[in-house]
Amino acid sequence: HIKPSKNLMMKLYPVPFTQEELEKAFQAFFHVSFEEGWIYKRFFEAYKGTKNLTDCWVTSCEHLLQNKDLIRYLEESKF
């Protein structure tokens, strides 16, 4: 929902998973968050969902840090 402007340039870079996979992980996390039932099972499932989402973000960061085009762009623009 962010639009490019005079002060903002938007660049897209690939990550090693699809938008669908990320949305599925979010949906699974939110679904578990509102389930009824045994508190320990819900807590454990919420923990797994949080770990899954965190793994996606960490993998994205690692992937972007290894992207030579992105690093070159950041260096050239003195970011």
C-alpha cells in the first residue's frame, strides 16, 4: 500500500518463498490465536506459528544480504 513519491523509491527483490506461502503462514498463525481449547496446546501452536513467521523474515533478510545487486545499489547510493 506504500506508493513511490519524491522522497521514497520502491525497489523489489526476490525472496525464497511466495506471497501465497507467507499468507498461508499468517493465516495459520491467526487461526490458532483464536481457537478454543486447551491453553497449552494453543500456546504451543502459537509458538510454532511465530517461529514459522520469524524464520520467513530471517530467511528474507539473509537472502537480501546476499543479493549482490541490492548491496551494490546501497553502496552506490551511500545509503
